[in-house]
Amino acid sequence: MKPPLVKRLWKSFERTRVGRSIFRVGLPESRLERSRAMISSFLLHVQPAKVSRRSLRPGYTLGLGLISLYLFLILIATGVLLMFYYVPSTDQAYNSMKDLQFVVSAGLLIRNMHRWAAHLMVVFVLLHLCRVFYTGAYKRPREFNWVLGVGLFLLTLALSFTGYLLPWDQLAYWAITVGTSIAGYAPLVGQKLRFLLLGGHTVGQEALIRFYALHIIVLPGVAGLMIAVHLWRVRKDGGLSRPDEPGDLVEQVESGQLPANKTYGLMELARGTTPQVGKDPEEEVSAWPHLVFRELLLFLLVVAVVLFLAIFWNAPLEEFANPVHPPNPAKAPWYFLGLQELVSHSAFWGGVVVPGLLVTALLLLPYLDRKRAGIGRWFARERAVANTIFTLCLVAAVVFTVIGTFFRGPNWGWVEPWKQPPAVTEGP
Amino acid sequence: MNDLSMRKFYGWFTALGLLVSLLVVVGFYKDTSRPWKTYQRQYIEQEIRRASTPQEKLLAETTPVEIHQILLPELHRVDRCTTCHLAVDDPSYAGYPEPLGYHPLHDEHPFEKFGCTICHRGQGRATTVADAHGDVPHWDEPMLPLKYIQASCGQCHQAADDPAAPELARGEQLFEDRGCRGCHKLHGVGGNIGPDLDNVGARRSPEWLRKHFLSPASVTPGSAMPPQKFSETNLEAITMFMLSQTGEQVPGYYASMKVIPSSSEGQRLFEQKGCIACHSIGGHGGKIGPALDNVGVRRTPEWMMRHFRDPQAVSPGSVMPQFGFTESEARALTDFLLHLRDQRVVLSLPALMTPVERGREVFHKYGCAGCHGPAGKGGVPNPNAKTAEQVPGLIHVADGYTKKELKARILDGQKEIAAMDPKRPPPPLYMPSWRGTLNDAQVDDLVAYLFSLKPKGEDLGF
């Protein structure tokens, strides 16, 4: 059977002098070449040359982590394009948005993509966190990677929140005013923290430039680095989580215990296990193409979804920010509306204790829950208690967010979204 | 086995690749098919049809389809209206249907310097019909209906003496005569019972303003403002004047055009700058400088213009200081001085007026008439006030107050107005304190004026 035309063209390009200089290993044909292709490529070497069939099953990970990564990449690409037009000044920021919409080629489309990818990233990072919880994948030796993951979740929220201010419209201005005032409820440090974040007591030029710097360089830089470590740890902690099997979890050789009159190969010093050790070759397939191609397909799917949303639904842009005319109600970004709803009941409990406890619990989770049963399976019966607690917290968070988003009207009063809102009378 | 599984991938790659490509094409199409391009092509077709020589035809055919914009950094505006309204400066398009109509009257307001939205409002940066005309949610400045367009003259020009905006001038006159300032501040002068009006024209629509004048409580529940009686023309005029108060500060060149040179403006400047301290007119005034009664005969207008800019340049040894008059101020003063030749001018100079006359000016300027009626005759409703549910008139104050008591009353005001029926809401209007707004001399003059209101021939005793 003749290989397809594209492949033949590619092959002939690879054989040229230029082609050979770029690709250390060409399109691989044999099993050996496939392994070499994975190991010798910069972009691919973070992944194993062979993967277990288990890891490829889409039903296990649902690709949530990878989707989050792709959204991050889309955000960087579109964000850089937006930076070419955006001016972080209270005079010009809003006009940049208008110019993007009306005269910049594909400006609106790119802004929409950025907005939708940002919302989706918040959702998918949270879903990824849920997946890892429900499959018990945070247990030893992956405890620290879970902690990194929780950090990345918080960073995602921070990235989205800092980006929210940049259009400098009413939506942005008041969402940030409300959002940062929630931060102000923290005891002792709250007001100082808010001042530090805003560079003043109200949202103004100083806040805009701070949020801009955080949004375009500080937070993405930190997030990018943490993502790299997160992925690297996935490899080093033994690939995707799976149920314990005999031979797993070989104790690390403590350097103090090593007899000094012996030489050691690197393998002997390596910690834990790698997926290959002690496994039947039949359970594994080459990462090229089985893993790499699936990943590429998923990328195309994510791009398609983001493009689709961006083409048909515009990112919101309200009136120019007006510090003396707050909307009623002024709402934080949607992912903080659960928090705002809690704060409306009690600033201290809702704004400090509950979120503080939740984040602390998430960070400490792998060190508290150390039972080994039920790792690597969804909703394992052995983890019923943990799963129930987590689900309750999750449902509560979703319920509060839905209430804050849809059921709160003027003066944070209860409204039913399917009913016509009462006519708001204007002040003098 | 491997080739087989590869085939499966190819199918997926093809499908998803096609999907992404399709979406890119749709996105690209949506981005490039903008309505303004259709308008430009229509204009180009029109131009080709009208071309009479091959050169003109070639020029029309090679007109690029592109965004046209007027950059107005001083006005913080970018106006892209001419992207669709391509023939605004071409008189041969007079009478064409929009967007290809011709815009007359641009000799004094060239588009390059003014753009469009400073007068017409709307959204200059936008390039779709609804967005540009401002008929979209989240845009506070829809286009100003053409019948109110004079309101925009007031953004740069003093309304009173803009010959092109008579209705606006009438609106301003009404504003002062009806005593609106008694309750409302405008440009820092006025009372504080009602809200400041400095940017009311940007906040309110014409419809809202009209409704509000006729029945304030119908659009602002609980408003203390009494309903106003206006004829239809006056209602339009006062609405127009309110619309002109947008609070936008025009800079530099535009602000310098505030004064449209006229002899009445010259007179105002003459009074305001204290020229009378050194010069005299009709025997009144200082003796340091020459009398000005017949200066228009002695000097040419050019001489005067030069003189205002730099007195010493044309009259060596003159002690007259340089006032730094703008071009138009100098022209206004020149007009005024030339005018002196033809007719007698009655100067309203504080020093030349009686206390009663000055008091009348204070009464007028601070809007006392808004509550106490024109010339203090009363009749303004104040629901539930003990004084017959009206704000009391002032013509009899001379009977009940000493001058000293009246002065204290004006300075202190009276926040609590006695209610007729304690169960009903308290009377909305009250006497504000004028301390800090009026100075001592002004209050004295005002008291003198109020005392003068007592009708002639009435006895003190009863």
C-alpha cells in the first residue's frame, strides 16, 4: 500500500540537507525509531517513549489537564497579539478595546478567543482537580504534584482576575472593586493586602498598571514555570496514577545507607519506579503515534471549540469605567460570586474562614489522606468518605456560585432569573 | 497493526483539521465582511458613474476601500464617521440620501479640526451603523437629534452671543430668569437643594429632560422641584440649554473660541477687567488713561488690535499693562470701542450702580426667583408648607424684618420649614444658607433690593 501523499512529501523534505539538520530523527517507521523520535526531540522528550494502554484510555483522565495546558497556550498566543494594541492607561485602555472591535483585523475575534479560553481554563483546571481527587491520584508519591496543582488552580484564578480589569469598563471596574474588597476582609493583613494590590485605596491608574504587569508577565511566568515542574513531576512520579501493583513503590535508597566501597549506576539511585519496570511489553505501546497523535487531535478539538465560541459570542464590553456610578448589584467575576454570596451573609466567615479552610484543606489533603486503597480508579468504593466530603464541598461551591450569579439582583436581594426584574427607579 | 491504527488517526486528523479550517474561514469572513465596505463600494460606483473624463474615472476606480478617520487628540476623539459618510465635504452631493449626503457649514468648523462627534455625539470610533450612532446598550452618548444640535454650540461658545444658536441663547436666558440657580449649581454657582447640573446634558436624554420640566416627580420620584410652566418653544429652548451642559472641558484652541467676538461681549470684558479704573466713558471712570468716548474716530481697528496685544508697541511710554487678551477677546473689545461712536452705552458697572440695582443683579444671578417667584412675587408651590403650601413671596419683607434680621435670615437659611399637617411628608423646599456663597456686600445689596420691593403707596401700619 502506498503511503499518503502528504507523508511522501514530508519524507522527501526530511532527506534534504535542511530537513536533516532540523529533525534529528525523521518521521519514525520502526519501533526503535519511534523511541528515538520521542527521546531526541525537545518538544517530545518530556513524555515517555512507551506508554501503558491504561494511560491512553480517554475515560480515565478525560484529557482535562491537557485541555487546561492547551487553553493556557491559546491564552498566551492571543494575549501577545492583544498586547500589540492594548495600552494600560485609564485614558486609553477602553479605547483600545473599541479599536480592537472596530478597526483591527480579527481584533474582536482574538479578544473573544482570549476571553473564552480564560473562562474555559478556570472551568477545566477545576475539573482536572476534581478528576485527580476522584481517582485518588494525589497520593504518594504524587503528593507534592497535587500541591503544585492546587497552586496552579489559584494562579489560574489570579490570572483571570487580573485580566478582568484591563478593559477598564464598568464591568471590569466594579468587579475588581468588589473582588478586592473581599480580600480586604482578611483580619490584620486584609486592608494592607488590598492596598498593595491596588496601589491605593480605590481602583485607579495604579491598580491598572499593577494588574497589567501581573497579568502579562508575573503570573504567566510563574504559571509557565509551575506547569513545567508539574509536567516534569508527572514523569518523575511514575507517569499517570494507577492502582498499586507488586513492585511499585520501591523504597528509595538512602545515600547514608549505601556501602561506600561500591560503584552505582544512575538506575540504582533513581527514586521509585518507572512505568516500564517489571511490566509486560504487551501492555505498552509506542508514544509515537499513539500518545502524540491523540494529543494533537485533542489540541485541534480545543482550538475548534474556542474558535466556535469566539466567532458567535462576543466578549462583553460595557460603558467606560465610572467610579461614581456603581451598577446595582456590583458583582465580582463569576468564579468569585460564590465567595461574594458567602460574604453577603458574613464577611468574616464567608470571606476569610471558609475560603481559608478550603484552600488549606486542599493543600494538606495528600498528607492527611494516606490510605493506599482506591488509587487509579474513578469513585473507588474504598474512598467513599473522602469522595462524599469532597462532593459536598463542590456542590456547595457550585450552588453558592449559581445563586450569586443568577439569583441576586439589586442590593443583593433575591431575584428569580426567569421573572422580569422590577423596574429600577432612577435617583435624582 | 501499526499502519492500521495510523489510518484511524488520519481520519480524525482530516475531520478535525477541516473543522478548524472551516471555523478559521468563517471567522475570517465575519471579520472582513464589514458593512462600511459596502457603503464605500456604493460611493465608488457613484463616483465612477459621475466621472466625466477618463482621468476622473481612473481616479474613482482606483479609490482604495479603507477606514477613514479624523484624529482629534486634543478632543480625545477619533471620528471614523467619514468611513461611511464619504461625501460630507463634497457640495455636489447635496441632497443625496445618507450616508452619502453633503454636510454644509464647514467653513468655520473644518472637519479636520472638529471631526463629527463633538457636535453630533454618537460613537466616533465605531464603524457599524448602530454602534456609531450610539443606539446600542452600554453607550451613553447617542447621537443628538438634529433639532437639538444648537446645544452643541454651547460646548465651546458662550451661548448668549452665538448668533447661530438663538434657541440656545434663549434657553440660557430662561435658565437665569427662572431662577434655576436658586436650587441648582451650574459651573459652581447656585444652591444645593437640587443636584449640580454641570454634566446633566451628558447624563439625560432630551425626552427625559422635557418630562422632568413638566412634571419632575414623574421621572424622579420624590423630587422637590416644582413643576415648571413652559410654552412649547421655551420648553425646547431650556431642554436645549440643559443638553449643552455636558461637563466636557474643551481644550486649547476650542476653549479660546468660547467668546464669539461681539460688542456685547466686549462690553462684558470691559466691565469685568476693570478698564473703567483708568479710562472713562461718558464722564464716568478713571483719569489715568484717555477717555474712550470717541476712540473709534481717533483710532483704526487695526491699531486697537495691536494695542490690546502690546500697548507699548503702538503707544510708546503707555502705562497700560498687557492683559494677555486672546485674539477673539481683543476683537470683541475693539468691536465694543468702535460701537461707542454710534450709540450711548449704559454700563452696568457695580461702582456706578445703586445698591438696589446691584441687589437686583444678585437676586437674579443666584436664582432667588426660582422659589420666591419673579421679583419676589411668590406663588411657587411647596406642598405641606404652613405658608399656604407655597414658598412665601418677598415683597412685604420690609414690614416684618429689620435689615439686620433679614440679612441673618439670608445668611443662615432655614432648613426646617413648618409643616401644615405633621402627618404628611415635610415640605420639600427650604431656605438654604447663603453664607460662603454671597459676600457681605452682596447680602447688603440684596436686602436693599428686597426692601425696595414693598409696593408704593402702601402704609406701614395695619
